[in-house]
Amino acid sequence: MAEVLVYVDHVDGAVRKPTLELLTLARRIGEPVAVALGNGAADTAAALAEHGAVKVLTADAPEFADYLVVPKVDALQAAYDAVSPAAVLLPSSAEAKEIAARLALRIGSGIITDAVDLEAGDQGPVATQSAFAASYTTKSRVSKGTPVITVKPNSVAVEAAPAAGAVESLAVSFSATATGTKVLSRTPRESTGRPELTEAAIVVSGGRGVNGAENFAIIEALADSLGAAVGASRAAVDAGWYPHTNQVGQTGKSVSPQLYIASGISGAIQHRAGMQTSKTIVAVNKDAEAPIFDLVDYGVVGDLFDVVPQLTDEVKSRKG
Amino acid sequence: MSLRIVVCVKYVPDATGDRHFADDLTLDRDDVDGLLSELDEYAVEQALQIADEADDAEITVLTVGPEDAKDALRKALSMGADKAVHVEDDDLHGTDVIGTSLVLAKAVEKTGYDLVICGMASTDGTMGVLPALLAERLGVPQVTLLSEVSVDGGTVKGRRDGDSASEQLEASLPAVVSVTDQSGEARYPSFKGIMAAKKKPVESLDLEDLEIEADEVGLGGSWTAVDSAAERPARTAGTIVKDEGEGGKQLAEFLAGQKFI
């Protein structure tokens, strides 16, 4: 059976959920061979084996942390040369997309980014994508070389499928451009204790109607009652009420959770682009004419300062 | 010596308009207004600020696109860029990101550069990989997705805010940079700027000028194929209630019914 390379997104050996989703999709096309790089690479093996990786290729070197992107491209290319896979899958993170693009160019292959589904096809893997602020769904494939495809988080339910997960060390020689961009310092983001925005099953977002940074506490309280991530519209971020890393929309994150709760968000195209593919959408807004109500499964026309705290209390009491 | 900055910009369909696919599954440009991609305005802005700080700098804006794409160049010139290069050729219709990176790389090399600045992504294709491809093609450092950027002598520095960490980056020129929408609001063209832009030079190049064969680009030279594009069905109308004091509880009831609570 053909092998499929899966690029592993991990933090010091802890595998992030989108990688497990990739393994689930990779098994539709062939046998997953995982590539884990950097500090803790070998520690990823157990989780990867549990989800179908037949092999885990690992490499660690200071270059992976000290220089931007290119050392990882060099390593993934080494894995590509060693395995000759039927496809290469990566998560749709900012960094992994850049790695994917440079690899695709080097190996003379087409690239598809931000797939939301993947199926085996007669002419190679067929990727489903959302286009034009999710108003279109397209089916695409790579027509030259080995398909390089990045997949958005939450595109598929993770399935366990135990496999050997044999760890092999990957020999990497770094290219001349590997040390071009130096990482002078790295400040890890402070953990909020909430799920990662793009990976969360539930997202609670606040917009212009929240009317102030301090008022985001009621959005956070609802999120915490549901175990959800917190999002914000561009208006709220531009006003300085919430960090840009939490922005949902065209210039922020694109999310596709099971449940999206929009509070005080009108639903401009810019925002819809980032949340339209959510499974269930709920909104609270004072303005009955707000475009967000065209998208919702359930909407409440009312003051979010009344509705949201009441909802939070109700969730808490029902969860007991 | 003059700092040569090339800003790559894209002419895109207005995201607030009704965007469609044409019969050949490329972008339908006929039924929607085009404009300079909003995210590229940030690139033009940072180029202007870097040029202000430098002793001597020249900003060239570069685009690949049909005749109308000149509008995007004019906008950038009216913001303050010095000159423009427009790569236009009928054979470019349907070019994918790999092909576009080839055309831009050749045009950047022909123009001459110390620093290439791009936006973080286009507002139509939204892939966000072009700057990385350009760096790979040019064989120069990639310093991308910066929220802050500065050039000092032959060095570019910047801050890249990622999901898990914020990184301070540094590279020697020449380099390819991309900037995010957090890098600083783009200026509006002044009346004077708009008038001055009309007199600024716009050089037109075609594939032959760049020594690119027609089969390396266009729909035929694309390394990806779109097999179908379907309009997403409108979401079925949901239940809308007016809050009469029980709105939060009603919403909780709905969520419980959907097994979210």
C-alpha cells in the first residue's frame, strides 16, 4: 500500500489534535508515515501509533528552533526522498502552510491549502475546499507531482487505529538557505487554560456589541461554562478589547466548530468568512436586522448583557 | 546606495461583492468590481515607512493580472510608491500560485531589489503561501507574517506573532517580507497623491519579456486542477426569538436539545 507522509505539529512532544485528524484522513489514501521534528520529536510516537502511523521519522537539531521554516522544509524533503510517498499532508497552520509550499516547489508538485475534507480518487486525492468566504465548495486535486495538501483543523473526527509506529531517525542535511532567517527570541503565549480557537468544539465570540475590553468577562464566563474557546470579531480586536490571536474572520482565524455562539456581532462578510462552516450557529444581537441572523440555527434578538449571563447561569445549573 | 523595495500587490474581486466562478472554474471577474487587495495595502504602508526611515529608497509596486489590475497599481502609487510594473499576458489566465510565484520572481529579479514586501495573503485565494514561494524561488531569506518590521542598514528585523509564541526574527538583505494587518493601518491617498500618481511610470511586461514559456503558466500550466465548484446551499432558516426576559433560558433549552449541554 502507498505511504502518505504526515507532518506532525507538536509542542515538545505533545501532539496537537489537527495532526491526529491528518492521520485519520491519511488512512483513506494509504499508510501514514509521520514526520516529527525538533525538541521532543521521539515522544510523539505513542500518540501517532495509536492513530495509525506505521512509522514515525524523527529528527532533532538546534536549527529547527533557531531558524525560520527552511530547516523544516529540508527535513521534510529528506523524508520525502526516503519514502517516495503518494501524498504529503500537513496541518493548515501558518508555519506548516509555508513549509508545504516550499516543499511542493522543490519537488515539482502542486499544492492545495486549507482542505476541509479529503477522499481517495482515480486521479489521486480529491480535496474539498471552501471558497469566497465559504459561499462556494470546490473539489480540487493536484495534477502534477506528489500532492501536497494542507488540511484545516476540525475537518474530520479523530479515529483511533493502532499501528506499529516504529520510530526511525531521519538523516537531514541542511540547505544553504536554512540559516537565512534567525529566530532571535521566542516568547511563548500565556496559556488561558481554554481550548485552542481553531481546534475547539465550541467557540463563543464577542463583537462590537460587547462594548469594551472589561465586558469580555461575560463572554469568557459563557465560554468557560461550556468548555469553549473565546473568539472576537475584527471590530472588537481593532478597538483593542481582545487580542488579535483570537480574531475570527478573513484576516484572523477561520473556525469550524460544532457550535458557534456570536454575541454582539453583526455578521459582516469579513466575519462570516471565518465561521460560516460551523455546524450549528447561534447568535445574540440587539438588531433584528443584523445579517448574522441569516446564518443562525437559533437566534435571540435582545441585549447580550441580559441574555448571555442568563444563558451562562442556565448552562451551569443544568451541568450541575 | 538606494534601498530598492518591491511591493507585490494583487488586484482582487471586492470581498463585499457577489463573487462567482466562471465556466472554466477560474474567478469570474466580469460581474464584480476589482480593487487593490486590502491586505496588500498594509504592505504598501510598511514599504512607505521603511523608505521614510532610509536615506534613499525607491518603491516599485508590482502586479500580475489583467488590464484592470492597473487600478491596484494606481492606488499604491497614489499612496506614495514611486513606480509600477504590470505583468500582463493573455496566457496568464488561470495561473495557480506556483506559476504566479514564477512570474513574480522573474519580474522582481528584472526590476532589481533589496527588499520584497508582500501582504499576508490575498483576500480572494487566501492561501498565504506566495511570500514563502517567492523566497524559495529567489533563494533569499523569508521573513514572513510580521506584525512589526524595520530595516537597519543591510538587516531586516521583525516580530512574528504565531499561535503558540511570538518570535523576533532577523535576516540579511536581500529578503522577502510579508506583513499582517496588525502591522499598522494603511494611509489614505491624499488628493495630491492621487494627482501625482497619474504621472508616475507604469512599465508593462509580458511573458516574453520575462523569458517565461506560455506552458509554464496559465490554466494549462497549473499544477492543480479544480474539478467542480458548487454554491454552498443557503443555511436553512433558523428559529429567531425576541428576548422577553427569558431569552437566555430559551437559548439554553435549544442547546440542551442539540446535546451541547
